[in-house]
Amino acid sequence: MDTSIKILIVDDFATMRRILKNILKQLGFKNLVEADDGTTAWEILEGQGIDLIISDWNMPKMTGLELLKKVRANDTYKGIPFLMVTAEAQKQNVIEAVQAGVSNYVVKPFTAEAISDKLEKILR
Amino acid sequence: MDVKLVNPFIDATINVLETMAFMTVIAGEPYLKTDNVAKGDVSGILGLTGVANGTIAVTFEAKCILAVVSNMFGETMSELNNEIADAVGELTNMISGQARRELGEMGKVFKAAIPSVIIGKNHSVIHFTNGPKIAIPFNTDNGDFTIEVCFER
């Protein structure tokens, strides 16, 4: 995996951003930025060269699914890999995310290994 | 209240704590709670709507939640602060999410609200439905916590 890429972590809970940052740092990723909702994430996306988005689903202002759809509809950003990390894992949610173009999906609670496996698949 | 609604929350609580905080969690005997006094120092409360309306609450003793969050963050947490409150909210979310998945597979679909968190000695946990409050105590090597599940009659 190329650990020099810039990763945007989006979650309204600081706890989850912190856990994800810890895991990503353990995996060797150092270039990490974070946002606490989809709207802020979009602003960061427009201002910085983001190589991968890791996003929660349930967030105020703009949900992870809405962010994903907005990214995929934009000619500049549509190719950015998008990992959804969420407690929403009923079949309908997964189908919606896949239809919207999610690169992969991790269900909370998760292990560091689960995140690593998904990133390997996305970034190989 | 359908007791089948309670078991997924017990399973989810054990799995979330074991996966995210690497802690062994032992569930005690469920009982009917008759007052509103929290069995600990910090509570996460979350409303559910769907085939039944209700609320769940997760209440930790201070020692327990400090150990849980210390394990989650990989660094020692020593006071009940906003970081702990945020973590309790996210833990409540995760417990709700996993339980709702299990319930969904049984054909019982629920939506969850955003959790609220209360910190303080002897705070109250008030469920807004008229059903029985089922409390399940849990034990860890670092103190106890309790979940409460309450669905309308």
C-alpha cells in the first residue's frame, strides 16, 4: 500500500476519528485530515488533494451517503476511493451504498485488521 | 414487552466492548428497574422508532468507562470530560447499530435517533415510553456498567 496518500476521515464523533487515525498511523499513513460532517468534508475536498475518503454514514448536515453521491457526481473527484465505516449495515443500506459507488464498506464495531484488509483491497 | 427485543442489545453490548475496547464483558441477570436513578456516572441514551418505539440507555461507572475509553484510544484517560461523553455516545450508537442489524434480520426494523449523553453522580435516566424498563448489569475487570431497554407496551 502507498502510505504517502492523503486520507480524509469524516465522522461526527471525535472518538471514531481518533480511533481511525490511530489505526491509520499504525498502518504507516501520516497524511491525515479530518472533518466532522459531510459539508466540511466537501470544503476540504475542494481545497486539498485528497486520495482516499473514509466516512461515517449518519452525520448531521450531509450524510456519508450524500457525500458519496456528491463525490461520484463530480468530474474532478469521482475517482477518489471511498470507504464507508458505519453502524448502518442492514441489507438496504449496503445496496444503497454500492449503487452510489462506494469502494468498500466496514461495519462498526471493527478491528484494526478489518480496516487494513479493506484498505489493501481498495489501494492495491 | 417482547423479550426477543432485548437479547440483541445484550449480544451487541458484549461484541462492541470486546471489539473496540478489548475487554472481557460478563452479562448478569436482567431485572425490572423501577426507578429513574442511573446505575453509574455517565449514560448514553438513544431513541428507537419502528415496529415499536423505545429507548436504550448505557450507564457506566466512572472507573469502567475510563478503562474502556483508555483501551479504545490506547492512552490513559483519567477524568470524565467531553472526550468521554463523545465516546459514550459513539458506543451507544454502535450497540444500537449492531442490535438493529440483528433485529432487522428477524423482520423487526428500527431507526435510531442521535444519542444524548449525561454525566454526573445520581443522574436520572428517563425513558419516554410506558413499557417496563429491563436492566442488564455487566461486569468487567475494571468496574460495572448497565444497559436499560424500554419499549412501549
